[in-house]
Amino acid sequence: MIEIIDKLKDIIPDGKIYLNEPMKKHTSFKIGGPADVLVIPQNRDELLNVISLLRKENIPFFILGNGTNLLVSEKGIRGVVIKLSSLKNVIVEGDTIIVESGAPLSYIANVALLHELTGFEFAGGIPGTLGGAIVMNAGAYGPEMKDVVEKVEVLDEEGNILVLANEEMRFSYRHSIIQEKDWIVLKAWLNLSKGKYEEIKSKIEELNARRKEKQPLEYPSAGSTFKRPPGYYAGKLIEEAGLKGYSIGGAKVSEKHCGFIINTGNATFYDVVNLIEHVQKVVKEKFGVELIPEIKIVGEK
């Protein structure tokens, strides 16, 4: 690993390579052990060169956005974590926003507002990055990423750069083709439409107020814990199963919104995993409905 670190230092400037970095510092759940190495590329070339090096040396790596949909194990992540937080360039061309995958959705929503472009308001309060939102076709209050994505630039497993049109992305509920492949989102073209500043601003404020009222934003979590089962709402099923406020260790089913499992302060990875499994078991027994986690569980078990 020392040899790899030396090679990484040739690509990435000092101060952007971290050894044994606690992942709890990089996830919204505030849970997770150390990554062997965490790197923060400062631009696209650095990202491509890092990935090329790691693939050539057969070093496992994990792509990290804002860490808002992740539960990382206490044992951490082996290999290299590549955090995309510096890759957030945005270009506005008419009604189209071209944006790098590390850009926060809230940042993109603000750019759209400033240019009086409507259609992205739904994503402004989702606490993730563009790349992660595309991978899982994130959505809120009806619209999803598939409704605004025109095309996506990805890096494939062979190191080729591909541009996929919306219909090639195989978007469906919380799914895209990226989940089926060893591909990495580099940037995307978002197709919006002209609107009025005050109306766009008002819509963003309205959705943010709804989130604040309905969701336990005051606690660390990874957002909605479960996908919406066909014909049901996960939070409603969990509440009707009598699990509102149910806790294991520091992990708890939110009393504000039962679709969220929150970290009340000292939750461990296993507290959360055990609570997820308990909720799944009780809901299956009572209603015959299988709850599938929406959050991604990663790291050494």
C-alpha cells in the first residue's frame, strides 16, 4: 500500500490524501470505521488518473459523493475511497445545465434559480450529489432525475468515456443502468425550462419547509431507509406495525417519520443493521410486505 500512496502523491497534491480516515466524518449517518486511504481529486484529470492507476494495480476503490445514502461498517473500507466533492463545475447553456458529478444537488438548484430555470426544484433539498442522484434515480415529491437528465457521461470498466442518452440509462424507481455496471458518472446534461425567479424560489422554499416539517433533519441519518414498496408507503407500514420510536442501541425508528432510521448520538453499524432487519421481519410478518433498503451498506463486515 505504501507504494500505491507514493504513486497517488504523484497525481494528487499534498493534503488531499488521507490514511486510515474515519468514514463517520464523511457520511450523514456519522457512522463508519476507517478507509485505508481516502483521496480527493481536485479535477477531472486527477480523477481519471487515480482510477487508471488503481485499476492497473488491482487496488479496490469506492466512489463517494456526499455520503448521504450510506451506512459504512465499523471495520471501514479496504482499498481507496475516492471522494468527488471537488468535482462540481457547472456550465449553463440556454435551458441546459452541464454539471460534474460531485456537485451537490442544492448547489445545482441554486444555479438553476439564478438563471431562472425551472424543473430542478424537487432536488434542491435532497442532500446528495449529482452522481449519486443519477445512479439511484433520486426523486422527491413526484419528479425524479430521469425527468431532467438529457444525457450522462460515464467512465466504463475499460477506461472508455461514454455518453448515454436518457433512454439508455434504464431509469426506473431508484434505479439506473449504472447500478448494473462497473461505471462511474462523470457529468450530466440537465434539460430544464425557462421560469420566473420568484416562482422557482417560492417552490424551493415550499418543498424545503415540507421536508423540515415531516423529516427528522435534526438527527444524523441516511435519508429514507427503505424503498417504497409497490402499493404502500414504507413509513406508514412501519408505524402501523407498532415500531414508531423502536430502538436498538443508538439507532431508532424516527417518531417524526417512521421511514427514517436515525442515529440518536452513539449508534453503531450493527445497531442500524439489526434495527433494519427487525423492522423488515415485523413488517413482513404483519403485512406480508418485503421492505428493501434504499440505503447502501458498504465496507468490511
